[in-house]
Amino acid sequence: MTQIHELTMIELATAIRARELSPVAVTDHYLRRTDELNDRLGAFYTVTAELAAEQALAAEKTVAAADDPGHLPPLTGVPIPIKDLNMVAGVRQTLGSLAYADNVPDADDYVVAALRKAGAVITGKTATPEFGLPCYTETKIGPPARTPWDLSRSAGGSSGGAAAAVAAGLAPAAQGSDGGGSIRIPSSVCGLFGIKPTRGRVSGGPIVPDLSGLGVNGPLAHTVADAALLLDVMAGNFPGDMYTLPPLPAGESFLSYARRPPGRLRIGRTLQNPVAGADVHPDCQLAYEEASTLLASLGHDVEDITPPLGPDVVPFFEVLWYTHATLAPVAPQSEEVLLPLTRYLRGRGQAVSASELIFAQAYLQAVTRLALTTLNGYDAVLSPTLAMPPVPVGYFDEVEPAENFERQKRFTPFTASTTCPASRPSTSRCTGTPRACRSASCWPAGWGRRGP
């Protein structure tokens, strides 16, 4: 018999609206699995069992009273956890830091409000590294987030807890966010589909600033269709958003785009990346070649390209990353509880002048505009997601912060290059074995013309 956690998000939502599954039973099932497995996985920092039970019971009553449950909100009764960088009213929000261990916001982020409106049941807050800065999730708030395929290895970051939860069947899908790979990295490591939408597609408000447009909310799921539906729910702009996009044409959705035949696509592929010393591991190269062969066998045109973003962009991206580390206010007496890497990045960021920051933003936007003239000649660009297989827990923290940061760059040299100002949405899926993630990523270069 199929278990509840073996169903896709869409299958769960359909079964609930058809009155074949009870929202209360579904929520109880996921909470029970979380209670049993979370200590080993490090997926959740906070489990909101009481809130989830209340929301599930309300959903059950709504389904029972509906004349036509098929017209209910798309995620009615479906558990969806929230990353602990995002606000949920009345629920602890740690940002992965002891400096915020007792922080309880009194409002929802806009993306959380959208998920509530869609009927989702919030089962908790998923683990994230301190302030969402590194590509792994190991903090003083809870145990390390581990990929369920090999508990000795990191689940990645910064949406590491979200990926661990979905991959281990603690949630059917999850909300995450991505600045330099924070959805795509853990999706690759944990064998999921993750989407970083184009900036302006999902609001980051009401508090998180979007001055550079690096960080964007997005979905992690088992299937492309699940991720597309979750993106449909999240999408939307609000007054004050600096980056905005018009809604999809009437009657169209990301889910409908995911389900339609793509036609014959022109796909550029590359193993090159802008980070010095970031050699691609043979397992990742193999996944890249297998993905290329598969795409060609499906009738698509696959050709090698030279990536338009080179090593010159790395120092300017680092400037943005350093300054982002300074955004979370920390009282002077609390600085000592921050992790060594966080203190290092904040120190680098505090040394950046206003003119350096503005020039870095301007430079990245200028080179990306030129890059898009090349990339827009393709429907998609294929590259490895990561340059290495999943790393052991502790791999980054075993060295000093400066070398830690260099290791992170060499581990994730592809994801940041699709993050520069004006870049297109990117996706990730692990296609390999648990111990050697032979990951490849195919991100749409022409979504502005062909779809989302």
C-alpha cells in the first residue's frame, strides 16, 4: 500500500479535495515522521504541531462543507514547512543564529501569507545556516542538516533543512529561498527539483530588502509539476517591491507550462565556470554527459558554448555577498555568539565602502546584460549543479573562515553565475547515486520568450 509520504504534493492535494484523504490524517502522518526522524536529519529547527493541527482541522471542515471541493484553494490541507529565514506570525524565527534564538515575529512574510491563502498547513520552520550565508546547514541552533541518502553528508544550504525534510518524507514539498544557490544546491544534494525564479516573480517583503535582487523565494519538490504548482502559489508582487514582473497571461500557469510538450529545444552546454580551481569531479562530469545524451536522444539540439561570465565577475559578486552578511542587525553584546564564518563575512562586508558596493552592482548588471544577448539564443543552458559530490558534515568548518569560503566557492561555482543581476530562472535536480551526487542542472535561458 502506498504511504502518504510517498505521494506527490499534487496527488495529496487531489486526494484531499476528493475527500479520499483527511487533512488531519495527512498532517498527523508528517508530524509523526518528523518526530521520529528529525534528530537524525536536522531538517526542522521548530515544529509547529499545535498550529498545524489547528490548520488541518480547519481544512478538514472546509473540505467537508464545500459543495464542490475541486474549487477549493490548490493546497488545501497540504503540509508545507517554511524556511527559518522567513517570518511566520507567532512562530520563532532564528535565522539559524543564537543571536535570534528568541525572536518571534508578529507578522507573516508575503510568501507565507500566499501559502496560507492557498490552504497550506504549516508544520514548522526548516533549518538554515546562520543568516542563510553559506552553502551548508550547520549551526548552534540544531543538529546539522543531512541528506537522507547518506547521513554522514551535508544536505547543503541554505535551504538545507527544507531539502532534507522533503527528501526524507517529512513534507511533500517545501518553501525555500535562493541567493547564490540556496535552493539548487540542497535540491541537487538531496535528489529533488528546485527552482530559483527570476527576481521579481515572488515578493521578498515586507522586510527583507531586495536592493541587489540576489535572494528569491522558491519551491523544492519531488517533481517538476509539484514545484511549478508551488511557484504558482508563491508568485506575486506587492507595493514597495523593487523588482516586479507582470503576472502570467490569463488562464496560464507554471503548472500548465510544466505539462506542455517543449518542442525541439536549442540547448547550450558548458563545463566551464568562473571560479579558479573549481575543477569538476568525474561523477559530476558523467551526469553532465548523461544528461546531454538524454536530451539529444529526445530530439533536442545540444551544443557546446563558452559561458559569457568569466572570472572577472567573482570579486564583484563577493562584494555583494559580504555586504549581505551585514543586513541582520546584531547587538554588540551578541556578536560573540555568531559563528566564525559569519563574523568573517560580516567583517569583510563592514569594510566595503558605499562606492565599492554600487560599482560592484553596476558591473555585474552590465556584464549580465551582455551575457543575456548570448544566452537568449538558447532555450536552456546545461551545466553541472555542483562541481563536487556531497561533502561530509564538517567539511567546511574544519578549516579557517577564509579557506572555508574558498571551499564553498569551489563546491558551488555554477549556481552563483545564474544569480547575477538580470539572470534567468534556474533549476536543479540530482541525477546520481546517494554517495556520489552526479548532479547536472538545466536552466532556462529563454523563459522570457517561451514561458515563465
